[in-house]
Amino acid sequence: MTDKRRVVVVGGGAAGFFAAIACAEKLGAAGEVTIYEATAHPLAKVRVSGGGRCNVTHACFEPRELVKKYPRGGRELLGAFHAFQPRDMVAWLAERGVVTKTEEDGRMFPVTDDSATIVDCLMRAAEAAGVKVVTSMGVRKVERAGADFWLTLTDNSGVRCERLLLATGGNKSSAGLTIAESFGHTIEPPVPSLFTFHIDDARLIGLSGVSLENAAVSVPGTKLRTDGPLLITHWGLSGPAILKLSAWGARELAAVNYDFTVRVNWTGPHTRESLVRELQAVREKHPKKQIATWSPLAMPQRLWERLVVSAGIAATTGWAQVGNAALGTLATQLTAAELKVVGKSLFKDEFVTCGGVKLAEVDFKTMESRVCPGLHFAGEVLDIDGVTGGFNFQSAWTTGWLAGQGMGADANGSRRGAAGTLG
């Protein structure tokens, strides 16, 4: 028997790797840390994220502001972010030779604009810390073996460990969720978050690629409302405003099977009333101009023309010929266009779900189970998800770091270590 603490991490994604590295660095020669990844490609999501650039975190360094970006998990993450937040992640990368940059919207990327920079950094850090990475090897079953865990792997071999981390992601078929449930954990049913809207509407046909910097979107009959950049696609609507709305509404929109109405204010801050006044002023100032060929608003001309026609105004009409009733109809099209959503598509760079292990059953100081001592969690296996912009990676880094510290604590003390305080 070895005196070393044996730690197993199930899942070779961002959270699993970061936890394994943190744990192995803390334990040093007193531990053996092994990652089991079911696929042949560890860190696959890191590699493809951000269009292959890896939006590693977000330049939001105030925990109370940061937690507002998480539809689920914000309250629990507040203390966690005081322990490890984006500033700490940036410093961690810098210490290992990776320089980051901040874009105008706050998203942070490696200066190389290449996700391989982050993948290589994590792989090197894991190797340097002595982490063993086993790919194409999943975990079929986990059982208690006294105070330890006995894992049956997919090749039917067995492994014993003192500490176990589940970092298998939030997919409905995640082995981690099955294992957590087998140890008495409650699983919040996973549903997609961060998805785009399928819309078949004549107002959008032929406008694929048109975007707005500041639109407001809402779902009538609910409290769901967000704003931000909006993109028209060949299948409907996308962009940060839609992705944020889908994240905050993940459960409500799943409950109606993605069959609902979205209301779009293409003008951002304008209300219908303020826009009517502005359009009336434009009519007074430019009576001879054709309404469809000249937009007084900060929006793409093609979209303006489409909305003018959708309001029942002929494209060749001069501003002077547009009555107040027609201006009111146009203002409605511009500030409260209602579009029927008939489905969703997962946002290719994100693949985020809401749902997972119930957060009340986890100690967020160590990410240890309150139900099963010695069992830890990190990443999307938990019922945590953020909006787009690097926030989901940051929750993976933070929960991974805390789990790694927790699993590495008291290695030379009693077997139960931090678990002994949980009862």
C-alpha cells in the first residue's frame, strides 16, 4: 500500500484539468493524481471555443458584478470568486508564459488568438505537476470501499482512490450525473442554455448577416428581457442579446418546447412613444426625402427598408406623405416587432447546459459533497451556467481550483481531512 493520497479526476475538460493541476501542485510528492477522459481528446471544448481562439475569461474583476452573469449559481459563486477570480486566472496563465488581451466587450483571449496556447499550457502544467492523463477510458461505476472509492473503468479494470472529483460536464448523458445520483445527490434536469432562435418570418428573409450593436429582446408574458448586439442569420436570430435571453430563460423556454414569441426592439433605448416623436421631427425636417431610402436611425439600411415595407408604407413614399397613424405603425415595427420562434440551435462555440448537481448539496469552499465525504465536483456537472463571454470557463477554473485545493488539503493528516468537518 502506498502512503500517497490517490486522487482521481473523472473528465478531462477545463475544470477537470485545472482541478488536477491545483491538487497535484498542492500535494507534491504526497499525492498521485490521475485524470480519466472517456474520449481520445482531452480539453476538446477548450480547443474549439471562441472560434478556435479560446475566450478564456472575462475582464470583470469585482465578484459582486461577476456573479450577475450567471443565471444559475451566482449566489454560490460569490464566495468562490473571492478565492479565485478572473484576475487570478490571468495571473496563473502569465506565470506559465501565457499573455492575455482584453477586447472591447471585456472578453479575454490569449494574445496568440489560438486556443492551442491554452491547451498546451494546461497540458504542460499537468505534466509538470505529475498528473497522469489517461484518455479513451471512462468510468463505468463508482462504489464506496470503506472510506475510499472503488472505480470500475470501461475496460472493466478497477481503481481505488481516497478523493474523487466528478468534472464530466453537464450533458444529460454525463456519467458524472449518474455517479453523483448513485451517492444520493439530487440532479436538476439538464436543459440547453446559450442557444439561437429558429424563426420563419418574411421580415428576416434575405437579411442574413445583418447585425445591430444595441437591440433589446424580451419574451411577452414572462420577465425575460436582455439587450446587446443582435445578429440576423439564415435560420433566425443570434448574437449576444439572444444568447443571454436563452441563458436566463433556459428552463422556461424548454418548458414550452421552444415554441414562443420574441419581441425585438431594433432601436435599443427608444420606446414607441419616443420614436414616434423622433420620426415626426424627421418628417418635418426632411419632407421630400423618400422614407425607405434614408434611415434616420443607427441601423443597417436593408433592415430599415424591410421594416418600413412591413409597416405597410410603400418604399417610394416621401416622408411628407406618411401620416401619424403610419408613423405609429412603423414605430411599433421598430420597437416591438413580434417574431414567432419555432425551435432552437445550440450555439456552436459554447455547448452549455443548465442543470446538474444541486448546489445546496456542495460545500463551495472545497467543492466537496455534503452528502458523500471525499467526493468533489467542478465545472458544468454542477447546476451552474453563465452567459456568453468567458464566464462559463471562469466558473470551471474557479470551481476546479477550489476542488483541487480541497482534495489536496491535509494530505498528511487524518484520512477524512476536510470531509471530516461535513458530518
